[in-house]
Amino acid sequence: MTTGVVMLEPVVSWPREVELGRSYLVTADIRSAASMESWPYAEEQFELSCVLDAQPYLDANVIDDPVLVLHRFGGTYRPVRFVVSARHLPEQDGSTEIWLSYVNRSGVVLHTVPLPLSISSRQDWDTVGPLPERAAGWGSSAGTIQAARATAAVFVDGRRAGSGVLVDRRYLVTAAHVLLRQDPRGLARVAVELVELEFPGRGPGGQAGRAVASRLDLGTASSPLDVAVLARVSDDLEVC
């Protein structure tokens, strides 16, 4: 029997400005709005689904399971992640909204969050663009600068896990152990299939640019080696 109420607040990260032809990350989570002295429910945890409505100007695709699992300590195991991309420009000043809804197991919408953003057009983005001036201090040789351009930070579930190096315009090499995360249902570490990449100085205005990459299956031949290959699936994925 329910003897209390847990007050929740949404935790959402989304881009305030998007450009046609680019993909962006939206993350959705929830947290307790106040500290809890005790968990007021008989169940150890409960689920909420996240639904992102980006129409009519953007497309939205969920990266993994769209379900948040709220546990008895007032947090969740991981956020829900979406990739959004703009396909049309709004008719007036480029401003629009997308809407994130939290839905319970009965299909009832508990809360909807408007996410305002603006859409603009752009020129083609050069995958290997120039570094900002601040990168000049990284080294004096051309080889050092090229290495900096080709190196990306690898993020697993929003946390930096290691680095990867571009071997061509799409593929990166990293260590296999970088692509592991803790299974929330046990103590085992399991491989992840999608990660985020951060390239220094490769975003708009010389800021860090982000991308989503998927792990390639190298078969059993790679099992003795601590090596993995990533393929970028969306370019310059920004996180606000």
C-alpha cells in the first residue's frame, strides 16, 4: 500500500540550436526533487517510458531502451538517449519546440516537457576541419597537430571511458576494454554497441564537436586482443 509520494523532476539535455544536416543528442532522465528519508512503495523500482515528439521539423530516433527505471534510492540506472536531426526549416524565425513526455506502464502521460530550440541552415561541414588557435600550444610539429585532429574522447553512458584514433574519415581504433560498462543487474561488465565521441575543436565556433559511433563486430579473431573498431554513424553530434 502506498504511504507517500516521491516528487520527481525531469533532467533533460538538448541542443538549443540545430542545423540542417547534423545530428544531435537529447538525453532524458529523472531524479528526486528532494531528499528521501525512505522509499514509500512496496516495489523496489518502477518504470517510466520516454517519448520524444520532434515533428514536424525534426526526426527523432531512440538510441537504446526508452525506459527509465527509477530505483528505491531516488535515481535511475542510466538516461534515455535520442538522436534528433532537422529536416525542415520553420517558416518564420527558425524557432520551434520538441516535446518530451514521461509515460507510466499504463500508458498515462505523467508529465510533458517543452524543449525550445532554433533551426538554421549551414554549409557542408569539413570532417577534418582546422583546429582553433588555442590548439597551437599542443605541439609545434605538424604530426602532433594531425594527431590531435584525429583523436577523440570516447564516452560510455555519458562518462569518459578512454580515447579513440581516426584511421580514416569514418573509422576509429580504440581499446576493447573502453567499450565496457557495468551491468546494473549484476556485477559483470558487458560490451556496449553505441558510444559518443568528442573531438576537440571540431564543433561550431571551435568548440568540441560530438558524434555517435557503433562498435564493429571483428569476430573471434580479435578476442585475444584488447582492440576494437568504431564506425561513426552521425557527424558532429552536439550536446548542450
